[in-house]
Amino acid sequence: MGLGPKVYTEQMASSVKAHEMRQHPAVRTKRRYSWKTALVAYVFLLPTLIAIALFSYYPALSALLGAFTNWNGFNPPQWVGLQNFAQAFQDPIFLASAKNLLIWSLVGLPLSLVPSFVVAELIFHLRSTRAQYVYRTVFVLSFVIPSVVTILIWQYIYEPTGLLNHLLISMGLQSWTQSWIADPKYALWAVILMGFPWVNPFNLLVYYAGLQSIPAELFDAAAVDGVSGLQRIAHIDVPMVLSQIKVLLVLSIVGVTQNIVVPLIMTDGGPGNSTTTPVFYMYEQAIQYGNYGYSMAIALMLFVVVMALALVNIKYFQAER
Amino acid sequence: MKSHGLRNKGALWMTALSLGLSAVLPVVSVNAASPPTVPKLAWKGTITMGAWVFTPTAPGQKVAPGTVRQTALLTLANEFEKMYPGIHIKFLSPNYGNDPNFIRTEAAAGQLADVWDAQYADLNSGVIPHGIAVNLAPYFKKSNPYVSGNKEWGSYMSPLGLAVSQAPNGAYYEINGDYIATAFYYNKALFKKAGISKPPVTWAQLLSDSRILKAHGIDPGAHRPYWSWWSRLFLSNFLGIPTLKQLLSFQPGNPSITPQDEVVGYQKGILNPLKNPRVMAWWPVVKELYQYWDKNVSAVPVLNAPTSAVTGSTLFNAGKVAMTYSGSWEPGLWVAGKQKPANLGAFNLPSIANTSRYATTYDSTTTVGGPSGGFQYSISTPQADQTMSQPGKFQAVLDWLRFMSSPRADQMVVNQWGVTIPTFKGSHPLPALRSLTSALSKPWYPVFGFSDVSVSAHTQIFKLFQEYINGFISFASAKQQYAQIVQQAVQQYSAQNH
Amino acid sequence: MVRTGVSWRSQWWTHGVLSILGFVTLYPIIFMVFNALKNGIETAASPFSFPIHPHWNNFVLAFQAILPAFWQSIIVVIVSVSFMLVFSLLSAYAFAWLQFPGRELLFYVVFALLLIPGILTLIPLFIEDKNFGLLRTPWGLIFPYIAGGQAFCIFVLRAFVRNLQEDLFGAARIDGAGDIRIFSLIVAPLCVPILITLGLLNVVGIWGDYVFPQLVLGTQHETVAVAITNFIPPPIAPSLDAFNLQLAAFTLSAIPIALLFFLLMRYFIQGITDGGIKM
């Protein structure tokens, strides 16, 4: 048993503290602004602020104002107050889409976070640095694959006489075969689970970076004490890459709520409304039905929810320090 | 996103298409009737046009297999430019227009082309908001100076084209000059292999042929369950002529069944699925066919598939399925697929007279679409296209539209493509498609079952129908959901148009 | 780094798993190229097979269709990504190292943009472009791209810059260097790998975007992605090979990106791995 994992945790904690202190020079000079520094800061920020004010906030705000109007995208909008929001809460498709998003997030977030971590672990613990480099390159190369191509492949996998059903039949599981994306019972799961092995190259590299920054002494000490495998991952690796996980979690929340490509290209939100998500519904309302006002009301609600989630995340993690 | 083109409204024909490989036939040459007097145009400049499927192919550009090199509109443009030195007609990419979102966005910025293509359903339903296209109604009453002896531009347009392109407010936002066809196509070799010597004549035979093909290990057919095709074929038939005529009367003066007719029909109970069992009695009939046909195709949930390799057409032309139900472009694809031309056969919707106790004797085979081809052009308002506010420009653009919509021009442009038939009086279709013209004079009572009332109704009904056809929801549940969708669509329509 | 003590039972097992996962991850590339060489009939018959009779003409047609769009795409990508990176690095430096009133607030103002769905602003941006006279010019794309990239780049760069050794700055400050010198002589060079990483991520995104460019540039000066989506014969009469031709075009358009990745792979990975992307 040796000293047990507790020691590592403490060791780790102190290392994290040192790290955090280094990370926050500002903490020490709290609230004493030098006006010269502030001026420099504003000058540095100016290009960004001008750019986002003109080309991000202005259009976003004019769109969000549209949430309170009846607007078909061409004729002058008419002010309707909260009517669009009231409509949304009585709209069965919108409510179904919210439920779908909830399921998609609960399953999709782990899928976007865990497999990449596992692969990062596998690569990181290879002895040959050359092999590590090769594998990283392989996974990173998937950046160049257009999403349309991936979706098409999965269409061939999921269709009634597709690869998946062939595989099940060859394993003697005839009774398990389904029309995976045509059946409203399975469609949402089929599209969520699409994209095996779910390795996101960006997440993979971020984790890898986190693992790399763990002091080697921690691993050595762990090895000396015979702490290995899953135990080590749970007590050293995961806690040490926690800050990476936080960032990726926020980015994944944003990613999962804005994922429109799959419903748009693969399922059209169907069968029925089983794969309709709020962002897809928003797109459908605006682009296909010409209901911009309603669409923007949905966008506004989506934005508020995502912002709240992200802020909770950030605040929670900051408080933790 | 790509528009789904014709909205799958095609026409189904009395006579089987003669499979004369329309796509490769030369343009029928017509002598230009030289107009006696040509109006003077003060304006000079460039007229932009998004001509969609009739866009002239750029010189030197290779054409993909299965498509035709287009030159007719360019020839017409050259003639017009010669008549009016200083006016240039510029064609935009073939993908310009037709997609309502693209048109709306361009219009919102005042950047729309001067002339563009759109489907009448989008213009009438407000998906392309009113105010983007010029109402051409007043000009239809005036003469087209480029057609000798013409007194009213609208006088030679097809009554059907005029009927469908009239918006609820009475406006005409486009000219409509061609007609598209659909049919069941079958692979004679595969039929022979299953021991079937001739195509089915009744719906029961279609089902039994499908069973026989399947028993011989042949995939009988592939087609996505397009609601609006089946609804027009079956719902129109199940309602029967007296009811259809009653529906027609709800919007006086319009000789086709319009969304407004349907809305009134709903309010009177005729089209209410909860009150009239005929409205949905045909769903189980169609469902039976799809039990035999290729599930891979009927299961693809995408209506507006921007990219999908699994279609009835690809499977059929690959020789993998024995039948498909498709548009008159299919023979061209058959050739492009390097199949033996002699093996392609076509037949019309087999008789559905005995499919249900609600079935009537009305022959609905001509109801599937028709005037929803590629020759549907509109002119931008100054709000949609700022350049239209230049003094005299509208007159020039209108004259170009008049010039390119003479019967001669209609024939040149439409026949070169070879997929649809020109409909203006005085134009002649390709010999291979000649048999189709008879449909133009037949009574035309398509009932879209509310899928033409709004795009959202169209999408939702398609999805619902597909779920039912694929066996994932019961008839009772489908009925309840259909009733809800329809009720909502009717309310929305009434709110928008009154 | 010593990792010999780590007791994986056998590295062969790891190699096996990684090879399989790697193959599955990259399989779409193989699928794309194979089907780009088939015709529609062959794809329908056997989507996963090897192209026995390759139709090289698909690539000729595809090349012809997207060639004119290459320059437009390259200009848009280079200009927007360069400005995006310079602007965001300046801001990241300010957020990470400078004290000023409203720092927290402004950071959230930037960060919130990460959460706004892009489709929301499509039409308003288009109208704005028009009002500014930017339509039909590459600037109508470039400005929104620069703005659109700020949130993510600043989010990542702020973390990166904050993790740089403070000693470096301290020493420089003692030498009397101002922020501009520290920024340009110390911070910017250290950030090159992460800038390459962010640059590549944005190049991929902009290179593949088609909805907005199609609206802004119109049909006469299309970008590669627009050219590909427009490279389907009109939908009214679908060509059987439309999808194969598109795959050929996708393959061609992926080549410059793949080359860029190969050239810069070392920096790309180093950027993220040095970077400490964390909160």
C-alpha cells in the first residue's frame, strides 16, 4: 500500500497552488490601477472592441431586438412584445427540441470529453516519443475531413440494410436490427452516437498538453509506490488536467448547443421531430419558413441558457480555487 | 441550403412517356416572327438574370454527365442586345434563385437580380415575402410588343400556369411557361427475370408485382414517400369530382384548387381529417406499397436532402431496384447510367379505383404538379433590387421579360433542356414529349392536403407521413397529429391573409 | 521525462488500440477519395468498395469548377486570419497582464460572443455589409471573420499569455521596456506556436464556410466552398454523379489544408501543448 494516494494529492495540491499564484499576477496588485497602464490596455483592446462592436454586437443586438417583433426578413418588422416567447412555450416542436437538446447534452458532453481523454492518455504513456508524434498527427489530420463526408458514411452504416445491421446479423443478433435513423425511438441516439470513436483532435491535444505539464516526479513517485493504471489516472492525471477539462467543458457546451450540421444535413430534424434541436428549429423557422421574429426569440432563449450554464461553470471553477 | 427544386410536384401522364432520350434531341428550330414595331427604350445598362436550370452554359465549361449544354437564353439575349445597343444581359450562376431564403436575403439587402427564378408556391405563400417581386397582373392585360399581333401578354399563357401563379391577393408575381412530368419507370430486364411480362394496370397489380419481384430476390422499387405526390393522386381521387368542384368554387375566378380553397374546405369540414374519413383513408393504401419497396430510401428522413447518394433514382439507374416513381429527367439519367435504353419502361399510376370504399372514378393521374418547372421568372421591385429605381430600367427589364417569353422563346429555351414542355400557346413540345400536351387541357384538381398552405405545414406533414409509412406510428396517432398540423396551418393562413 | 515506471501491461496493446482508432478516425478520407473516383451508379451499388475503374475525369471537372475560386479563398483566409490573430493577441495581452478598470466586464463582453449562434447574425450582418458598401467585396467577409474569431482566440491566448513566465516580463520592465516593446519583442515571439494553432483552426473554418460567402460575394466571385456547393447540376434534374463530383471537389479543396497541416504540424501541436489551454 505504501503511503497511499493521499500524499500525491497533497503534493499535487501544493504544485497547483504554486501554479495558480504564478498565473495570477494581478491578484497581488489588486485594484491599484495605473492610468498609464490602463491607457495602454485600452489602446491594445481598441481594434478588437471596434471589430466586435461593429461586426458582432451590432448585428447580434439588431437580431435580438427582432425577437420581440413579427418579421419575415424583408418587410419592416412589427413590434409584438413577448408574443414570440409565449408562442414558444406552447409550441410542441420547440418543447420537443429542448428535450432533445437536454438528452444530446447529457450524452454528447461526456462523448466529447472522455474518448479524447482516453486517447490522450494512451498516446501520452507510449514510451516512444516518435510513436507519440505519429499518433497525434494521425488524429489531428481528421481536421481536414468535411462533415458532409462523415455524415454520408454514417448514413450508409445506419440504413436498414446498412453496415451496422449486417454486423448484428453476422453476430447472430438478427432481432437487434433496426432502422436506426428512420425510427423515432432510436434516431436521436443514432445521431448522438455517430462519429465513433468520438476523438476530437482539438480536445485530444489540449488533454495531451495537460498531461505533459504534470511534473514527472509525480509519476515517478507514483511508480515507486506501485500506484498505477486506473488508480493513478484517478488520483493524479484527472485532477491535474482539471483546468483543461473545465475549458473543454465550456467549449463543448457551446459546441453541442450550436450543433446544427447533423440535423440539417442528415435528418432534417426527423423522423418526426425526434432529432430537432433548438438551434436547428431556429434555423428552420428563419431560413425555411421565413419567421425571423420567432426564430430570434428561440435564439435569445438559447443564448440565455447557454450563457447561464457557462457562467455557472466559470464561477464555480473560480470559486474552487 | 439547396432548395428541393420542384417540390416534387411533377405530372403523371395518361400516356407512357416515349423514351426518346429527350435530353439529346436537338432544339427544334422556329422561325422568329419579326415584330412589326419595337418599343424604344431610353435606359442603358446591364440587366442581371438568375435563370436557374436554363442558365446558359459558360463557353468552354464542361458539362457534367446527364446535363445539357444550354444556349437558348444566350441566343435570345444576343438578339435583344442587338435590338437595344447599350443594354447588356448578364446571366448569374445556375444556382442563383429558386431558393427562397437566398432570394429573401438578397432582397433584404436590395441586391436581388433584376430577373430571377422562383417556384409559384413560394411566391404565393409569402415564403418569398410579397413586395419582392413585381405584380405583373397589369402588364398581362397589355400587349406584348415582341409578339406580332398580340393584344394581351397573358392571352397566350396557359390557363393552368396562370391559375397556379395567381397569389391569394390576385397578383401575378411570375410568368409561368413550362410543365413537368412524372411517371413510374421500370426496368424491363428485372421484370422479365421475375417472369412479369407487362407493367401493372391496377394498384393491386402493382402490389402483386412488387411481391413477385421480391420473391425473386429483386428489390421491387425505391421512392421517398413524398406526401405531396401521393396526396394529389389519392386525396383528389377519394374526394371525387363533385367535392373537388365544390372546393374549386371557394375562390371564385381561380380555376385551380388553391390554399385558400383548402382553408375554406377545412372550415366546412370537407377537408377536416376528424370529420371526413376520406381525407386520410388512402394512407394505409400507400403504406402497403412501401412495405415492399426499398426501406433504405423510404427511411431517409431528409426532405430537402442537400447531399444524399441514396435516392430512388441512383438505385434505379444502377439497376438495383426494378421500379421508381420520378420525373421526366429519368430517361436522361438512365442513359448517363449506361443502362440499355431498351430496358427502360414507363407506366402511369395504375388504377386506384378499387383500393378503398372511398375511391372514386375520378382519374387523378394528371394531378401531380405540372406548371412547376424551371420557366418561372419574376422581376424585382426597387426595394428588393435598388438598381430597379433607375429611371426607365423597369421598362427595359419588363421588355426583356416580354421578349424572352414569346411562344417562340418559350419553345427554344424549354425544349433545349428537354425535361419539361413549353406551355405558351403557339409553342410546340419536343416530339418525344408531345403526348403530354393533352394533360394541359384536362380538368386539373390537385389537392395538396394543406402541404401548400405553408412551408412549415409541408415539412411537418411530410415527416408525419413518412413516420406512418415506415410503420413507426399508428393510424390513430397519425390522424390526431395530422389534424393538429392542419388546424395550426389553417389558423396561420387565415391570420396572414385576412 | 521518465515514464518507465508506468506499468502498462504491454505497449503493443496500446499500439493496437491506437492504430485501430486512428484508422477509423481517418477512414472518411479514404471513403471520400474512393467515392470521388466512382460514378453514382458504383457508389449506389457498393459505397465502401475500392474504385476498380477510377473515373479520373471527376477530378478534371471538379478542378475546373473550383480553380477560379482558389485565389478568392486564399486572399480572404490570409487577410482575415492575420488580422484576427494580431487583434486578439493584443487584447489577450491586455486581459492577461494589464490592470485597468472594466477588465472583468470587457472580458465577459468578449467571451459572451462565443455563445451567440452564428446563424442569428447572418441576415443582420448581410444588411450591414450592404450599408457599408462591402457587398461583393472580400472585405464584406473579412471584417465579420475578424470579429467572429476574436472570442475564441482571446479566450485561448489570454490563458496562454498568462502562463508565460512572469520573470521575463519583470526583467524586461526593470530594463525599462514599455508594454509595446514587451508585447512585440517578448510575448509575440513566444506565442508563435499557439498563433499557428489558432490560425490553422480558423483557416479550416473559413475555408469550409459557404453560407455567408455565398450571400456576400454573390455568384461571381465565389470562394472554394461556395464553388463546391454550387457545383451540383441544377437540382431539378439531378445528375447521377453529382455526389461523386462533389466528393472530388471536396478532396481537391482539402489538399491545400492538408499540406498546411503537414507543414505546420509540429507548431500546431506545440502550440496547444505548450499553451496550457485552461481557465
